[in-house]
Amino acid sequence: MPGNNQDVALAIILVFPILSTLTVGLRCWSRLLGRHFGWDDGLIVVALVESILRSPAPALWWIKYLLDLVIGSDTKLTYQGYQSSDVPPLSTTEKVTGQKYNLANQLLYNPILAILKSSVIVFLFRLQDRWHIVRWNLYALSVVNMCLLIFIFLSDLFQCSPLRYVFDYPAMDSAAQKAAGADANGIKDGKMAKGGHCINQIAFFLGSAAFTIVTDIWLLCILAIIVWRLQMPKQRKMAIVGVLSMGVIVTALSIARLAIYAQRFNPNEDRTYNIGHTVSGAEANLASIAASAATL
């Protein structure tokens, strides 16, 4: 096949989990040495494990063994990184397998970020800033963060009816079209015959990404207030600001992800050649690094 972006996509997918694993390992090691291992450290380890599990690396056997949700890598299976004109026709089984991985990816992405935010929030509570505005904002953000985790997860899981239509739609649509006596394009009485229906997925994905960005910015504002109120030499305070500014990078990447996914949903976009889907894994792993850096 002609030149493609798949090698670049796989490199991005592999590098960021390695970096985040090293950073979280350093965090846990430093906390254990100081005998300060706490709930925030436990939460970030859980998020790291989830982040690794959702990484569509070519070593498919361990993903299948641990998750049993997918039997192949979406990036490899559906030729992500290749121009659509160069992609060979996929069988219905291959399409269904790719969609199973896609669903698993969706279900894991938001919980990772929410758990990482919870880790940072717990860490900020441990700083014991007594100002009521800071504490009430931390409580409010905790509630909103957990509500978003539950709402987005359940919405992802039940986005289609019947539930399996989200990944099995190629086979279900084909069966429905045959049963309805539709033409070669699947049209019956001027309408596309389908085996199920889904929510407005584009609006849901972009909307949930926007809410995630809002909570990112909210957390950064709380961080800024706490750091500003810390009683310490200016030079040390600036060093802390430098470390915490990694959170700004994660938020910027979240905004970039929103823009990238808006472009991917463009009907004129070549979705297989576009490797913007890799930004999700990069974002989750950078969030792990940012959450760990504050405690090193």
C-alpha cells in the first residue's frame, strides 16, 4: 500500500503510556519512601491501569486477555492512518470487531480523566487550605466530576437501542435491509432501513468533551488560587507554578481534541487517514503525568 500515517499513530499510542508509567512509578516510589502513600496515589494508579488498557497497541493478546471486550486493535484492524481509497473492503465481522474496540475506547476514556481529577482534588484537600471559597469549590468540583463520570459512562453504554447496535450495526442493518426488501443501497420506501437507532452521537461526543474542558479549567483556577495563597519564597512558588502548568498543557490538549474530533466528524474528512483519534490516549497519559508531577 502507498505511504500512510499508521506507524506515526502507533508510535504515539506506545510512547505516552510508557512516559506516564514511568512518572506514576516515580510518584509512588517517592510517596512510599516518605510513607505518605494516600487515596490520591491509589486513584492515579487505577487511572493509569485504565489508560494502559485502552491503548490500542499492536500487542493485541494482553488487551483481549484483560478486557475481553475486543479481539483486535481498531488502529490496525480498520487501517487507521491509510487513505480511504487504499483501504481494502472490510468484512462485516471486521467492522463489528472494530466497533467493539471503539465502544471499549469510549467507555474507558472519560473515567480515566475523571479519576485523575479526583486524585488531584484529594491531593488539594491534603494541602489543607482553610479558605472557605477554595474548599467549597473543591467539594462542588468533586460532585460535578463524579456526576459527569456516571452520566457520560452510562450515556456511552446505552447510546443505541438495542444496546448491541452500537457495535453490531453493520450486521444488524444488513439483516434489517434484507428483511425489508430494501434496494442495493439499503433504501426502502425512501428511507434507509436500519436494525436500530442511536442518540445524536456527534452532539454527545462534542458536548461531553466541552464539559470535560470546563472542569479542567475549573480545577486549574482552584490550583492557581491555592498556589497564590501559599506562604513560601517567591522562587519556590514559581517552581511549583512551573510544575502545575503541565495541567494547562493537558487542558490545551483537551481543547485540541475537541477541535480534532469536530473535524473528524466532517463528512468530507477522510476518517481513516486522519489519526486524530490518538490524541485521546495522549491526553489521558499526559493527565497522569501532570497529576503525578505535582507530588514529586
